[in-house]
Amino acid sequence: MAEFEADSWAAALTPRLVQFAAVAQHEHVTRAAQWLGVPQSTLSRAMVRLEADLGVALFARRGRTVALTPAGRTFLRAVERALAEVERAAESVRADADPAAGKIAFGFLHTLGSETVPGLIRAFRVDHPRVRFQLVQNYGEAMIERMRAGDLDLCLTSPVPDAPDLVARRLDEQRLRLVVPDDHRLAGRKRIRLAEAASELFVTLEPGYGLRRITDALCAEAGFKPRIAFEGEEAETLRGLVAAGLGVALLPPPAVPRPGVAELTVTAPRAVREIGVAWLDGHPDTAPVAAFKRFLLSRRGQLLPR
């Protein structure tokens, strides 16, 4: 983010740019003052002060009229670009906050992207057909940092975060399965205690991912530390590694069944991950963000496909 010192040119000149542009366009201080709705004497003093601050004559004065000097014409071109950019920025933020057609910056886990999130957006847009979404897929910690940076309005994540600057609400839970190659010694089983896989090589997400923390915690609860063969960034990549015989994994169910693997229900410990929505505490919501937040909270217990 750009920083402006209190004594910078931007801080000193910005309040007078519209005044300067009006005088330049009208070529008459009195008419420009009437258009701006300020006293003519106030506008005249402002232009004299502007020239004094810059140390450059911007106007050639001829009676009641003024004309731009070469320096004034150069300055005007830059001022017009700056004012046009401010106008575009104002229109953009107003459009993003529009109740009917505004924008929601929404983050979610990769594993929710193929089925859950498209279904949520489709259902939300039944009543809000013109609302736009900026969608970001990432792991939980990265999304939370993007929220703190102002890039996201809210996110679906797991585990449900607990931090003083966040508000988080649990929405649903998702069972995790032990995924093994289809020719594995356990592939014929329907159910398994996780401790029975203690001797296996695991493929997992990288440290920092929520599902990795859950995997480590469940294995610890089952009485062992998993031996990690491969680490990745995407659940379906891990499923592919399992299909290739490179290890086993604790994963949420796939949107579409994957050949080459068997998926076993874990009976002990209880293998689930909680899915929640999080946003910055005290952060004001635009109308579309507030509507989507209410929609998500109304889906408690019904967030995930059954």
C-alpha cells in the first residue's frame, strides 16, 4: 500500500485539484466558482496558493478570464488522469457494495471446490441472481491471511479457526476415510480402526494445511505417528498417489469415485473434520456479503452433499 507523508505533494495538492480543473475548463474564475458552489474570492485565493506552493505560474490572467500556461496544460493533463482514476475507483467500490449486483470475495478449501461451493453459489443466486463472486481456493491459513490483508470477505475452512480477530461458526462436519490402493491388504475391508494402519506409509498434505493437522492429530489419538512418504498440496493428487501404490491417506470423500483405490470407514477414533465459515471480527459487511453470510449460516448441518 502506498504511503503518503503529511507534508507530501499529494497531501498538499489533492484538495485543490478539482478547483484547478474547474478553473482550467471554464477559463473563468467566477464561472468556475459558481459551478463549484464556492465564493469566487475563496477560489481565487486557492489558485494563487496552488501556484505559490508549486512555484510555477499555471494561469495567464487576462481581466476576468484566465488561460493555461504551458506548465498549466501539463499539470491539467495529469490532474485529469488522477481525477478520472478517483472517479473510476469510487464507481468500482460503489458497484461492489450494490445490494443487487455487488461483489463477494469468497475463499474456500480445494476439497470444497468441485461440488459444495458450486452448489452453494447456485442456491444463493436463486434470490440474488446478479451478485458477483471473486473465488479464491487455498488452504485455511493462507485464506485467513488474505482475509486479514483485506483480499477476502469470508471463507469456508477447516479446522474451524479460533483467533481473537476472527469470528468463526461451525457449519457442518465431513467424515474422513482411510484411502488405500485397490490391491492393498486392507482393500477388502469396509471398516477399520486407524491403529491398524500404524505400519503403513502415509501420503499427506504439507504442514500448515488443516487436513494435515487433523491427520496428525487422529494418528496421535490412535497411538502412532504416521510415517510420511509424500506430501502434496491437493487432496485429489494424494488420492492419485494412493492409487499408484505409494501410500495410504486420510481424505474426505471424492466428488466422483476414483478408480484404483478403496475407501474405508474409520471406526476409531472418530475421523471427521469440521467445516466452518470465518470472517474478520468488527469488519463492516457490504449488503451482498451480509446476505451471503446469512445464507451460509442458514445451511448449518446441510452444507455438504449427503
